[in-house]
Amino acid sequence: MKNVQNDLKVFEFGQAAILPSFEEKITNKPYILYGPNNDLPQRNIDMFNYSSVNRACLKAVINGIIGKDLLIDGEEGYTLVNSKETLYDLWKKVSTDFAIHGGFAMNTVKRRDGEGLASLYHMDFSKIRSGKVNEFDYVKDYYYSSDWLNANKYKPVEIPAFDMNDDSNSQVYYSFPYQPNQKYYPIPSYIAGAVPIQIDIEVMSFELNNIQNSYTPSMFISLNNGVPGVEEREEIYRNLEEKYSSTNNAGKLFLNFSDSKENEPTISPITPNNAPDLFNNLNEIVQTKILQSHGITRPDLLSIKTAGSLGDRNEIILGYAHFINATIKPMQSYLIREFEKLLFFMTGKVQKITIVQNELVDAEENIEEGIDNITKELVNNE
């Protein structure tokens, strides 16, 4: 009997995604890298743009922080902070950055006499990098580039950090809440959802590819005209991996070389029987984890329907109250303190900023009153 030789190689075409790393990397450059590749803000933006569930959550957070209106000492916040924008206009942009990245940045411009601030301008948080701390553990400079992925072309510009005692006219006010082990950059509040968010993106890419390829299954291919030499096999493997290794080529390829007498290649599809069930179960788990990372306890607050989640009115109101109190108000409180500080440097007066909360609209009763009542009940029961 002839001894048949075989050489089997399995190709995994759905490569594991590289998850965001919140490393603050110090190099010989004057600024600190924001993530190992200095691209973490763009990763945050990609998670916002390409995960439908995460985008819905962040839009809810952004709209919640922005609120229905901004009041300064009880009056609408129409105070101009520069030649074109009011304080509320600035609040809306800062709220967006704060929700997505966990921090914000402004360009502060001093008055000619140096005694206060003349103007405030929003700065795109993703385009700012921190300089290194000095001997007093204080960042003296920040760096701006319109495209950090092409920093050789778009050279970073050094801008002094905010300091009213410094003579520089234009400065960067860079702010984020204290976080353990983070000296230079913030971590988004929804960091616990980074893995399910990436899964959501990858699953959608996988499904799109399946549709575009008419749900082509994984394949077992046997080449029956002999086992080539090691170098030739490795060349074939490299070519296949370079061409097909991504979520855009989902599935597996089993490639086998054989020297059996049947010389025609054999191609056999391999299709899992429970693929739809696996997808549906994964989708539900991912959705739940993303919502939880944003402090959203009820998907129907985002008009997301789930099996068995017929919305009881009181439960919806309670879920909204929890979202406002646990997620939105802490973010608003931090930003309000920062804005009141900058407003003082502009006007020389201590002024109180209040955000008018959005309402969960209902035709029959005032929902804000319902939220207040349920919140009081929660406090009384504790």
C-alpha cells in the first residue's frame, strides 16, 4: 500500500481586533504619545462613528450634558465668549468632546492689559497632545497638529498651557477629571465597553462581508498533486494570508497538500449549523454591555427594542432618572465648575451656571415631576 503524505494548514481569516490601549508613552519627542501609536483619540472617534449602539449611547450622553438650556445667574447664557459664539455654543462643543474622550480643551486669549480673559475658543480635543511635566510636576506646554497621523507634514505647534501669571497671550486650557495612573490624558467613562464596542464593529463588518459574498462558507481545499517543498509551501501560505487575512474575508480556510493518486483539487464547504443563533445571542450580549458601560439601564430610552422589554411607564421614568443622576449630572457638575472658573477670569464676577435638563416627553403628565418623585422615593428608601 502506498504511503500517502499530507500537510494540513489552517488559516484564520477573521483576525483578532487590536483594542485601544490607554498608555501614555514617553519618547524623545517633546510631547507625550496618546496611546502607543499616538492615535487613541481617533480610536475613540472610530468607536463613536462605526458602532451603532455606542453612537446612540454617546448621542444620548452628549444631548444629556448639553441639556435644554444654559443659564447664567438665572438668565439665558447668551454671553459672548468670542466674536461669533456664546457661552452655550461653546458648552455644546465641549460637551461633545467630554463625552467621547473624557476631557476637553480651549484656547484662552488674554486681554491686552493681561488682567483677564478676552476670549474663549473651542479646540478639537483629538488634535492636542500634552508636553512633559517639569520639575514641579506641571505641564507647561501643549502641542497642536491638524493631523497627528501625518505629523511630519502637519508639524505640531507648541502652545503654552493656561496660566494667568504667564505673559503669553494665547494659551491652552486642557482639562479632565482625576483618574488613577493617568497623568497626561483621560480615559473615557465608557472604557469598560471598549471590547463589546469593538465586537459590535467587527460583527457588522463580518455580516457585511458575508452579504457581499453571498454568505460563502469556510472551505476545506485539498491539493492532491503532491506535497511541495517547505519553501514553496511557505510562499503559498504567505500569499493567502496577505490576501485574505481580515474581517473582510471572514471564516477559515483549511488547505491540505496530498500526494494521493487523485490529482484534481477537492473543495468542500464547511458551514456551522447554528451560525444565526450564535450571531443573535452575541448581538444581544454586546448591546447590553455597551449600554451598561454608559450607565443606561433601559434600551428603550434609546428606542432600542429587545425581546420581552415591553416598557412599563414607571420603569422607563426610573431608568431615565438613573441615567440623569448617575451619568449626566456628574459630568455636568465637572464642566460647570470649569466654565464658572473661566467665566470669572472673563468677567471678574462669580456667576452661577445652571443647566436646564431635557425632559422625557409625555403627553399626560410632567415627566420631570415624575423623575423628582421617584428620585425622592429612592433616597427615602436608602
